[in-house]
Amino acid sequence: MQVVYDVAREYLGLEEYPGARHNPAIVGFAATTGNSWVQDDETPWCASFVGAILAQSGLQGTGRLNARSYLDWGTPVDLGDAAVGDVVVFWRGTRDGWQGHVGFYAGRDGDNILVLGGNQGNAVSIAPYSRDRLLGVRRVDIPRSTVALSTTVQASMAQMGAAATGGVTAVAALDGPSQTVALLCMGVVALAAVWIMRERIKKWGKGVR
């Protein structure tokens, strides 16, 4: 999802502090994902980075610091259909182990997958990861929280607005019986528009945009 990727890009170059100091922004990633017990920038933070970016984008992550937790999140996507901003999960150690790495898909470079992620060389960067290490690609589920966000409903509103504006202009140019007939016609058009809106809302409820 491009909007998620754009938010993540804002952090490129952010890195851990050397020595005993800890970068508060990295510590903040953990707090944002519900892991405020983390008070350093050395605890693996690739998953907290992903979770924090999702939260800033109005989306819900897993809330966990385990990179592989994202294998059970969102919707699976084939690598060939991956889009910028999709979440990619890789194995570390062994394929069947528990360790992993998670970040955002940024493209391909031969047999490597480019990943925009945190804790890559102790920083937020875009780095290549071997396709052989890929465990899965997951896509952000965008919640359609209100009917007003539906593109079909927005289209209906635009159509109704245009029709009303044109109708008022036309009626104003008439007089007497002609205006009455025009007003009746506008009433029929309005009823038709309401019916179309109702049908589109029904489709929206079924997930049809």
C-alpha cells in the first residue's frame, strides 16, 4: 500500500545510538505497538517498526515483536503480485525456526527482494534480501470504516449533485405550467437517484466498491 510505504520512507536513515544511549524514536516504535517495556534500541525492532508505521497509517499490526507474527496477518499475496508497501517476512537462522525479519516490499533486484525496514544494519534502510529466504508476502487490509469512504457512494453523490444543479438551472429558466412539469420530472429523477444510492450502499456492504 503506497500510503504505508510513504510513511515508512520518512524514517529512512534513522539509526541506533552507539554506546549506552538509546534512540527515543526507536524506543517509541515499541511503545506504539504495546511493548513499552522495551527501553533500549538494541532489542530487535524490525517488527515494532512495521507495527508503528501501520499504526501511523491508521492500521492495526500484530502488536508483537516477533517478525514471523506477520505471517498470520493480513492477506497472503504471491510474490509476483507484490506491490510497494506490502509486508514481507523472511527467515533468519533456519527456515523452520522462530527467528525472522519483517519489512515493507520496495521492489526487486534480480533474485533479491528490496525491503524498506527497520533494524537493517541498525537503521531504517532499503536493503536486499534473498528471495530464497522469503516466507511470505502479506497485504494491508484497509478497513472501509464509513459508507462515505466508498467510491461507489461518492460517485452517487457526485451524480446527484450534478443533476440537482442542472435541474435548478433549467427550472429557473421556465415559468407557469412548464415549471410544474419540470419539478415533477426532477422529483422522479431524485427518486431514481435515491434508489441508485440504496443499491450502491447494498453493494458496499457486500464489499463491492
